[in-house]
Amino acid sequence: MKNIKGLYQKYGHAVPLLVYGIIYLSWFTWLERTNTKNYHIIHMAVDDHIPFCEVFIIPYLLWFAYVSAVVVFLFFSNKTDYFKACAFLFTGMTVFLIISTLFPNGHDLRLAAMPRDNIFTSMVAALWKADTPTNLWPSIHVYNSIGAHLAVMHNEKLRGRRPVAIGSGILAFSIILSTVFIKQHSVFDVLTGILMGALMYVLVYRRDWIAAMSAQRNRKTPQID
């Protein structure tokens, strides 16, 4: 019993992540199955002038490893930074789910046929087959990339390693570009993802309310000698 309590005290902060992961995946899967027709088309004139560039499938797919790696690193290295990152990511992802539920949306930007035949176009075709062109606004790829990079830049260990900080910025920027170059998102999705990221930056990092709540909780917790 003592060992279980010790493990929970050490790793119990994984519970919110696991619970939210189940909720998010279940909700998103339901949306993908439900919002298949009668959805609002998201489009901007600039979308028609952005060329299709299949090589951007690489940073687009690296997003999954990038965000996961940042969260896992913070989980083991700094609880306060970990909770800030989770608050940033979970809030935006929940807003996205609510919008997609109340305002079903999608786009018609995908090509009827691939302009070239190579490994990258094959990867894009596989992505398009697995992922419907719906539930796009705001772009979670954009928003979570911003969140991951902000988490890197606000962590003392990571921001002190210049190659890591620069690499994170380049990867985050490449992922944001990838969303429009492989026709996964409209520029509108990108702009609103950036706007939501800027708002959450102020709430999570500038106001620092996560640290304030943690400090208040520590003050209320009785100390046992």
C-alpha cells in the first residue's frame, strides 16, 4: 500500500493526461464518423494560390512525435511546466471539439488526382484516405505546435540548449506551413489556430495562473514533520 501511494505521488500527474486522452480520442472519433456531410465549407481566396507540395507531409507527420516528446519530457522533468503545457493543449483541443460539434466544418481543397507519383504523394494519399476533410477549425496541428514550442521555450533545461530551441522553432514553423501545403487546412484554420495560441499564451504563461494555483495549494497543504 505504501509503495502504491509512493508511485501515485511520483506519477499521479499522468492521470489527467490519460483521462483527457481517452475523452479527446473518443469525441474526435465520433465527430469523424458523424460530420461526413452537411458541413460548412471553410475557404479563403488565398487557399487557391497555395501550391501543393507533398514533401511537407514529413513535418506534418512529425507533429505527433514532436508534441508527444515535449509532454513526456516535461512529465519527468518539471511538474509545473508539464501542467502548464497540459492546460494550454487541453483547453485549445476542447475548444476545437466544441466548435466541431456545434459548427460542423470541412474544406474542398484536396486534389482530384496527385500531380506526381512519388513516396511523398503516396504518403499524402494514405493520410487523406485515413483522415476526412472535416473537423478542421481551428487547426490543432497549428495550435499544438505553438503550444509545444512555447513549452520548450519556457522550460529552463530545454531553452538553455540552443540547438533544441532552434530545432523546435523550425519544426513548429514547418508543421504550420505543412497544413496548407498538403491541403489539410485552409489559411483560415491556420490564422485562427495562431490567434487561439496567442490568447492561451497570455492566460497560461503571462498570467502564470498554473503556478499561482500550485503555490496556493502548497500553502494550504499541512506540513507533516
